[in-house]
Amino acid sequence: MRLLRSKRVLVLLSAFTTAGMVAAIAFAAVTSQQVITDTTNMHLRVVKTIADGFATVMEQIRPAVPVLRLVTGSSVAETTMSGARAGRGPVELVLPEVPTVSRVHAIFTFAAGRWRVTNQGMNGLSVNGVPVSGEQPLSDGDSIRWGKSQDAPLSRIQIG
């Protein structure tokens, strides 16, 4: 009878110990959790969670903007800044000094996970041979002609 009681105590003690270890592991998992949630371009990361008080501290993080490169002949201009201007004037993306390139010929913006270009030049701008009117989404490998004439400089787009 005494042996039976001590086995019950050991089983109960073992069950409580196991439950305690599971709770400790679960608590550690909750407090060290790193979660990134993407809802309408809002990126959040869980920094710290306190289990018993249910307090969660979150911080907003910005998504990485991929590098945009304009390869024009042997020159390369690159940026990660949304709103970067391209042209032959005092701009972020400097293009060749030729008559078809305006001082500020285009603006490159990054939004909703894509680079886009908007024509600002007087001589026109085409992406993959199609004239740009308004804002044009860009993809890796696209080509931009800086002007309407066939001898206008041609840039290849590299993204990433």
C-alpha cells in the first residue's frame, strides 16, 4: 500500500515537472518571437512579449528598397532613394552630357514593391521602345531610351 502511494506521488510529481517544463518552453518561445507582418505596406516586428501581462511591444520597420542601376554604355549610376532624379544636371543619377538628355530627364520612385519612372524631359523617354506618358513600372532588364531619336543614349535597368 505504501509502495502504491509513493508511485502515485512520483507520477504526479513527474506530471507537474513535465507541465512546468512545457510551460517554460512555451513562455521562452513567446518572449523571443520575431514576427514580420505585412498588411498594406505596414511592416511590424514583435520586439518583446510578456506572457502574463499580454503586453506586446512592436516597432515599425521599413522594407528594404532594392538597388536601381542605370547602365549606360560603360557608365553605371545607382540609387536606393525613392524620388531620385536622372539627367545631366545636379541629380542623383547622372547621365551622359548629350543634347537629347535634359538636366532633369526622369524621376524614379519606389512604391508597392516596384520601381517606376516618370518622364520629366522635353525630348521624351521610352521604356522598351514604348514612349512613357505618366508613371511606368520597371522590371530588371528593361531598357530606357533618353530621347526620341535613335542615336539617343540607351540605358539598361538592373534591379537588386
